[in-house]
Amino acid sequence: MGCFLSTSKDTGGNRRRPGNIGEVSVYVPGLRIPKPVDFSQSLGDNLSKNMVERLSALRTRIVVMAAQEGPTITRTRRKSATQHGGSTLADLHQALEDYLPVLLGLVKDESQLQYKVQFVWVNQEDEAEETAISNAWYEVLSVLHLMAMLSLSQANLLLLPRTSADGYQPKVSEESRRASVDIFLKAAGYLDCAVRHVLPQMSPELRRELPVDLAEGDLRALCLQALGQGVDIQLGMAIDSTKATLAVKRRLACEMVKYWQQAQDNIMNLPLANGWGEKHKLFVKWKYFEAKAAAYYYHGLILDEGNTEKFHGMAVAALQAADEYLRKVRRHVRHLM
């Protein structure tokens, strides 16, 4: 079953208040970073010395890198994004990929080793929000979550406009947009794996003690967010393409509506009052309104291609609905600032 210990100085149950998060194209919650653990004390009598040392070395590398680079990742601005942000993300992500298969050895065949080590993680935005749990599945879940957040951060770096070689207004290259779609899908894959394959390994009691960042609803919302933003980028590329039809653009917009609606359904009932949690709720609602506006807009344009007065009236109604959702978008953007 595993033991757990959660501490928080925030007795009101509210999420931390965000600091300066730099330039943002993709909303990324504060990273959860690991604290050191002593594998030799917990596993020394159960595993070979070489295996204990390997686990220790792999995790220590992550602890050191996350502590040093974590704060710079979520606050990266355009200048640093071109200098070291991408390599920092890639190095930390690779360290997690190296660690994960070795870590999974602790949970293989329901081994009792999974309960031997107390794993400690803390949210970088609020060090009082620390969770320690003696269950290796919690560590697997935390690793997958961090890998997904790093992927979202990497997509954010790719989508920050950069000054072009011709000196014109900063823009996002076609190559960066295509690469970001693949990264969004990768992030969604990590989160989907966490929900489908890791959470079911935990007892209901243990799942209730997880920090809100790892609650099933939050993980599902982030997964759907990644899928929605991937489609958002595809719609942007379709808009810029002379070959994409109105029907294609409407289909993509409707797909965005589906993802953002589901993300909103998953996140709205979570205790995410104030701070980062409230910003996340506003971000999801903003993107949902934006998707609805796009869907109504392209639906209106398609209807307007009809030759009858009835089609024209329906087109006007759809475009008016799009305009109303755009007003909602502007109101939510003001709250996010």
C-alpha cells in the first residue's frame, strides 16, 4: 500500500501564487522537482551494490539538474530560449528517460521493493508543498509528469516568435510549428500513460493523498490541453496554407473545441483556487472560447457559400456567435495578464 507524508504551510488549501513566468505560448504549471533520497539505506540489503549505485547515480543527476535548471526553464524568455533553454530541457529529459526503465525494476512483478524507499518531490513554486510517499509507483508517476511538463516547456520555446534573418517582425517558423505538434503529442502520451497505466497501480487511499498536480483530473486536463494545442498549431498552419479548404479549417476548429471542452470538464472541479491553479483554469477556458469562435467563424463562411437567403441568415448567425466568443476571449485574456 505504501506510506505517505504531505506537508503544506498553506492551510487554506489554495494553490501557490505564480511569480514571473516569462513569455508564454503554452501554459505550463510549476515544475515538480525531486529531493535527494538514500537508496543504499533503503535497498542495500535487497539489491546488488551495482544496482543501488546505478539508481543513486541516475536519480542524483536528475535532482542536481532539476534544482539548478528548473527555475530557468519555466521563466525562459526569448533571448535565453535561443541560447541554452533547449539544451537544458533536452539534457534533463534524457536524464529522466535513462532513469525510468531502471526505476521500473522496483515495481516489476509487484515486487515488495516498491515500498522500501520514501520518494520526496516538491513544487518549485512553493517549497512548502512537499509530498513524500513510500511507493515506487509515485516516483514513476512523478517522473512521467515531469517529462510531460518539460515537453510542454520545449513546445513553448519553439513557439516563441524570433526575429527572422530578413529583419522583419519576429515570427515562428514553419519548422518550429511542425516540431511543436510532435512534442505536444509526446507530452500527451506521457500523461495518458500516467492515467491509464500508473494511477491504477495505486490504492484509492494513496491516490487521495497525491498532490493536486498529480490528481487524475489535472493529468487528464493537461493531456487534453496538449492535444488541443497540437491541433491549434495545425489550424494555424492550415490558415497560412493556400491549399487548405474551409472544411478542413472547420474540422480542425471543431476538434479543438472537443479537446478544450473535455479539458475544462476535468479541471473545473479540482481544488485549484488562486495562484497557478486559477491561471490554469482561466487558460483552459480562454482556449475553449477561442476554439468555439474559430469553429463558428469557419462554419459561417461555409454557410455563406450557399446561394439561398436561408443559408445567408444562418451564416450571419454563426458569425455573430463567433464574434460573441471573441469578446469572451478578450475578457479572459485580461484576467490572465
